[in-house]
Amino acid sequence: MLDVRVVRERPDWVRERLASRHGGDERFIDDLLELDRRRRALIAESEGLQAERKRASKEIGALMGQKRFEEAETRKQAVRELGDRIESMQRELKEVEARFEELMSRLPNLPHESVPVGADADGNVVVREWGERRQFDFEPRPHTELCERLGLVDFARGAKLAGSGFLLYTGWGARLERALIQFLLDLHVREHGYTEVSPPFVVGRHCMFGVGQFPKFEDQAYAVQEGLDAETLGRLYLIPTAEAPVANIHREEILAEADLPIRYVAYSPCFRAEAGAAGVGTRGMIRVHQFDKVELIKVVHPDHGYEELESMVADAERVLQRLGLPYRTVLLCTGDMGFAAAKTYDIEVWAPGQGQFLEVSSCSNCEDFQARRMALRFKSAVDGKNRFPHVLNGSGTALARLYVALLENCQQADGRIVIPEPLRPYLGAEVIGP
RNA sequence: GGAGGGGUGGCAGAGUGGUCGAAUGCGGCGGUCUUGAAAACCGUUAGGGCGCAAGCCCUCGGGGGUUCGAAUCCCUCCCCCUCCGCCA
């Protein structure tokens, strides 16, 4: 959620910033400002009347105390009419406020000044590349083929169970997935100082709203229903990312400044309906309805939001460095960023079997956009005022695509997979294959 | 799922229709005293909104209602606790 005051004070600037994203949203600014004016006028007026009623009611109480009942009755009649006016005014205020909130909640965050302006992914900027792409003396196979040959993932039976886009890992395939999760969690906990949490894999809609998933992207979520009770449909949602529960941990709290920074790491499966994306890269494990992810979340002082973003990206990159997987880090342009983000870096790992880079991490500073939506504040040690912290999220990293890259990069001519050194203790093997 | 009890400020805990945004205690912060600390004493300490400001309004789990007036009465939803049933 944007700060209304900023919209009020610098509407042209806000319009320009919004237009630099995907565009279109800037046209709501005039409506928004009009609703804001109307809203404040109604508040001022109805509060004046409320003050009057409050005073009069106290007087009535005093008259009753003095047993001057007739005078009290006369006053009551007048105050009753006042009450009616207040009520109708507040009904109108409520409507105006609902429309105002609706508009506010659908406006995306404003891009940070350091974000390149661009319409789509073509405007993104590669900020660094790491690692040498391996030279193969044979044709590197795609992960799908490797998985099938080695019996790591049973795509057909996964689809049989839950439909296409759901994976059944088997044998060493399942063990490798588990080893990766463990490796990632340990890396971030032991070496990067994050606190491990294990959240619910479903959240209420208030949490989805808090991180900016709702209301705009409700069509992308899996809604849960309890048994046969249709009333309960939509009370809970399968999480699309651990960001949904973890970023909301301290919602509606006022933290002490000394509590900051807070750094959490969490493993969770992620569920994405991917409505409208049917047929787009649906083969294999690159785009699926359920995948595992280790997520990083930070809640930090606004003065340090951007240094914390840089260190978060470094933490995520370390994953690929340790595994020896070549990658590049991309600064997203205004047109390619997510709804809540003010600045985002994507990390893309090289997948030789695909002949392309795969996005395995997306690290964003959402500034106070989410904190506003979830009423997350901290008390400033300087002036005692309550302020909104910056909330950051980053994948550290997504598993399915990391898995793809690992298999494709580490494959041998005979089809075996040589496991990267740091992962061996977790897997309990150096090589997968016959 | 059934029966009962309960949600008040950072915490504990009063308040059952009026001057109550809320006693008191603890904790926190500031001060006095002290070489320093403790103790004692004094003061201070919820959130949100509107307003240039003075100030005003709202909030006692959420929403709705009764009333001139609601923390207090009614309805409803949510959450927590105890017991029973079922169950990983």
C-alpha cells in the first residue's frame, strides 16, 4: 500500500512512477484524490457532530442526576436527530472509504530510483555473471531425460495422482530433493545468520493481502475448502511462497527498534495455480503447480533496506557458488517487477540441457509497501514514533529449477550425476547412477 | 463434533449504562537522592484517524444492534482455555 500523503503531495511524480511499471494504474490517481478529498471532508464534518453529541449526552446525564427529567427529555429529542444525521453521514463515509481502500489496495508499489525503466524483460540489466559454463564433449541431455533414465522423477505417475504439473520424486530423486532442502537451510542458518522457521503451508486471506498477493492475484491461488462446507471455501489458501506466512509473522505488531533487523529462513512447498499459463513450458519441472523453496525474509530499518537487499542477493548467490553452478544476476526493470517490489534482482542459473538460464531466485525490497498492508511497525529509538520497516523477500533458492540445473550441469557422458562436494554429506552419495 | 468458561493498555487485573481511553499493581522510560548501584520518592508510559495548529474523533477480540449516551445490555463471527468424543 502506498502512503496516501505521498499521492496527495506529489501526484504527478506518483503517476509517472506508476506509468513506468506496466502502466495503466496511473489513471486511477485522479479518482483516488477525489475520493480522498471526499473522505476527509466527511470525516471532519461527522467528527464535529460526534463531538457535539458527546457533549450533549454528558449534559443529559447531568440533568438526570439532578432529577430534571423533563429538560432531559427535551434534550434527548434533539440529540436523537443529531444521531440520525451522524448515522447517515457515516454510512456515506463507509462507502467512500471502501472505494478508496479498494483503489489503494490495487495500486502496485513505486519503483526505486535505481531501477532501470523498461517495458518488459528486455529492459532488465545483467549486473554480474559467475562461473564458467562447462564445455561438454557430448550433447548434454535435458533434465527430463536424465530423470527418467535414472528414475529420479516419475512424471507420468505424478500427473496420475494430481494432474500435470505435479511431481512424484522417487528413490534417489526424492533423497536429492531432501538433501538440497537441508543443505540450503543449513547454509543460511549457519553461515548467513538467519533464524529458521517452519510456517503453516496455508494462510488466511489477510496474510495474502498483507504481502500483496490479494486482491489482484486471487485467481492465481489455490483456495481451500473444509470438507463439504462450501462456506469455508476461501478461508484458507495454499501458500504460493513461504513469504506469505513468514513475512506476516509480526503483522499488527509494534517492534522495538532493537529487534531489527529480523532475518528468517523457511522451507516450504509452494502452490501456484498458474491460471492462464497452461501449455507454457509445462514439460518437465521448470514450471509446475507445486515446488519446494527455501525462502529468505527480512524485516529491517528503512535506512538499511537497500544494503540488506544487496546482502540478501549475495546470500542467495552463495547457494549457486557452493554448488558450482554458473549463474547471472539480473536487475529487473520497472516493467518486469512484481506488484509489491520497489527493487528486484533475479538470479538465473545456467541449464545446459535447456540451453538457457532459469530463474531460481528473486530478491526484492518491498520497502514499507507490505508493512503498511499488514500494519507492521517499529518504535523508533530516536523519537519514539512508530514507523514502518522495510520488508524484503528472496528465494534462497527455488528447488525444482535448481534441481534441473544441478542435473544438467553435473551429468556425465554415461548418464550418471556427479554430486557437488558440499551436497554429498547431505545425500550420502557422491554419484547418482548405475 | 458436544458441554462449559473466557478475550480490557507491555504484562497482571478492576470496572456491569453516564465526567471511563479506562482504577490499581508490575514492568519500561525520565528525574530526585547516592561516590556508584539498590531501595525509596516524584513524574511519565496504548493505537489509529482528521487538522497548519489549538484541538477533536474513533478504538476495551471483529462486525452489527438497542440507547440521548455502551468496556458495560442484545445478536453474530473470530480466537483462547477446560472436560468429553474422534484422530496423525
